[in-house]
Amino acid sequence: MAGGNAIRGSRVGAGPMGEAERGDAAPRRRVSYWCANAHETQPSFAYDSGSEVPETWDCPRCGLPAGQDRANPPQPPKTEPYKTHLAYVKERRSESDGKAILEAALAKHRAKRGI
């Protein structure tokens, strides 16, 4: 056996041995939040006079916003469907504008090629 320099009963990286080493835990309060799917979540917040509890909280189960009023949870955000580039172009231009632009581009192309 090696000499008597080994520390017994502990290992490198061992965590704290108890409250005395890490200090007292801050007082906490749990707040209930409900989403539109009726999921309840209860995050805990520090209980001191300067901290404010947020009005909404993201539901960890479905991702919708959750509020503190169980009877009236926040409404899910409206999401716009994905639009293609062509859909955006059609919003800006009419069909007759599109035909005129196409004819101008074809005329320019034919003039370059000598057709």
C-alpha cells in the first residue's frame, strides 16, 4: 500500500456534503399557470419583495403560452401558413402585369438572339 497521503471517504468531484457547505436555500413560491390545452405547470420563483412573477409562461408540454387564470388562458398565437415566392409575387402583381413582364422579357431575349 502507498503512504498515508490519500484522502479517505471522498473522491475528486464529489458534491457538497449538506446545507452547511452550500448555504441556506432561498425561500421560494410556486405559481400555477394553465395553457389553452388545460395543462398546468408550477414553476418556482424566488420569494422576495423585489421580484415579479411573469404574467405568462410557456407550457413545457405543448409550448403554448400559459397564464395564471385557469378559466381564461391566453389564446394560442396565430401562425401564418408558409407562402412561396410565387404567392408573394401574386400579391404584388396582377395576372395582366405578369403577362406584360413576361412578353417584355421574351422580346428582349429574342432581340439578343436575333430571332
